[in-house]
Amino acid sequence: MADAHLEVLVEPFKENDPGPHVLAVVAAIEAEGIDADMGPFATTADGDLDAITEAAAAVVRASLDAGATAIQLRIERT
């Protein structure tokens, strides 16, 4: 059951060109078994709170390793 929502905004932002740092966010979320939705400004995912928090930690490392200059995370209980 999905009881948490994750929203990730990663920079640098380039319209219509997500770059490896954004693709790394999607891959890190999906590696936790959660479907990621890459939108025009942020990537979002819904899932179990434990999986979402694990994904959030992986997102930070993966996106920075792939060239992100800034990351904003928002986690909500749903």
C-alpha cells in the first residue's frame, strides 16, 4: 500500500533534456521497486514509507554522482 509520496527536483535544469543526473534519480527510485514518474520539473513516486525513504537516500547519492548541482526532496505521508 502506498502511504508516502516522494517529489525530487534536481538541478541543473535543462528543458526537454533531463541529463544523466535526472535519469539517475529515476533509476534509483525504480531500483527500490517503485515506479517513477518523470515530469517536466520534478520526478515523483508513491510507495511504502520505508521504500520511499530508502529511495530518497539512493536518489541523493546517485544524482550527485551523475552531476547534479542541487537536489530538493519532499516526502509526504499520504
